[in-house]
Amino acid sequence: MDPILVTGAGGLVGRALVPLLRNSGLDIVSSGLSSPDVDEPGHDLSVDAASLLNKVRPGVIVHLAGGTGGGRAELHRKNVVATTNLMHAAALLSPSPYVVLLGSSAEYGEGNGSPLTEHSPLQPVSEYGRSKVAQTTSAREIADRCGIRLTVVRPFNLVSGDLPTSTALGRLKKLMLSATTHHPTISCGRLDIVRDYISVDILAETIHFLIDHRPEIPVVNVCSGIGLFLGDVVWAMAGELDLSPDLLEDSELASLPAAKRVVGDPSLLNTLIGRSSDYEARDIARIVLGP
């Protein structure tokens, strides 16, 4: 079997996925800019993807590399340009590899209040969401034109014990763990937003399934279908740590563009991996805080 190339192996998803695939006996070549524990040095795919693909000659590409922060130009370079280069390089391989592309629920935006399915319109409200729509649109156009099998996985709000502080829950975890009193004052953004939280391990399991079966599925949502208020998760985290914080809304954080409610429909996911997730706020808090 040709090797499986995982880009962005040093990121949150890659750190969960690569060990899972290797433990299954798969031939994995990992590439990433942010981790020393990779087989290939980091490649800036927005500059060059062909040299990496020509060297590895993968049968499967799992494209996790990209950007979540920065301005419009930076997001476009890391998400859209890099993915476009990768897909063009993949089209030159024979046979063409199967590609799994990491999308995002941010592509859907607000929705109409109903659970978001794989067929829901893409109406992003953030620059990140718009860059991900452009990314997946470009990848789909190239895949259709060049006969590449492509599946976009759209995770909703990922949680793990390894969340970066660039995420709301990762930041709040750090602040709570560093608290020196039972009643700390903690700044936060809006707590009234509703999100669909899903373990990064479920995403890794889903990608593993896709690699094994390579189904003709253009998009799959990775979600629980359960909407939880961010505030409920934050208070559950405080309860787990025996804290009673004063949560003060930071105007800068609260002003960041964000949909009020983003909840997915996990029907396709549950069919694929054969199990569903039934999370409560306390479950999410315990995942974020770790063992």
C-alpha cells in the first residue's frame, strides 16, 4: 500500500490522528511545521507542494495543515493557496491519491436554527470561516476536474485535554488552573453562544474510517448533534476544579464575530462509525481539563 501523507501532523488533530494510524499498522509519513516528531520537515505548502508529494508518492493525503488566526491575507495563504497547491500537485500523481481535507463548521455560519447537515448552505460569519469555504470550494473544483476522490471532514467545536490557548476553552482552562484563590476574577468573551462539542478522538476515528474504506462521500460533519451553552461548560469546568469565579465579559473578546448557535446533524457520522456521542456540559469540561 502506498504511504499515507498527513500534513499538519504537529497540530491538535495530527497529534491524535498519527499515533492512531501508526498503531493500526499503516504506513504514515507525517509533515508539519510545528512539531519535531515528524518524518518530513515542515513544508510551506503555500509556496511548494509538488516537491513533498513527488518525494512521498502518497496513496492517501490527509490535509490538516492550515491557519486559524491572523488577517484575511494570512488565512487565505495558509488555507486556500496551500490547499490549491496541494490539490494541483496531487492531480499530477498517477494514480491520483484519495484526499481527506479538514474543513470546519465555521463554513456554515449561523444556519437557520435547525441542525446543520452536510447540505446546509455555507454562510460563514468570520474571516476564518470564509477562508475555509474558499479552501474547500477550490479543492472540490480541482478534484472534480482532475478525477481525485475527495472527502471534506467538517468538525464542529473540537475538545481535548490539549486545547491551545487560542481557543476559548483552552484559554479559560489556563486561567482557571493558574487561579490562586477559590474566587478568581476571569475575563471571557460571550458565554451565551451555543456550540456542538466533539472530542478530537472522534475526529481521528472518523478519518481512520475514511482511510480504510475510502467511501464516495463528499462531506461528513463530525459533531454530536447536542447544543451546549459555552457558559454551562465554563461553569462545569469551574465546578470540577472547585472554583467559584467571577466571570467578567471582555469587550474585545465579546466583539469577535461568532454565530450564536452552531449545532450539527450527526446522522451520516453515526452511520459511518457506528456510534453516537451523548455529551453533557460536565463531560466536555472533563475532556478539556484532561485526566
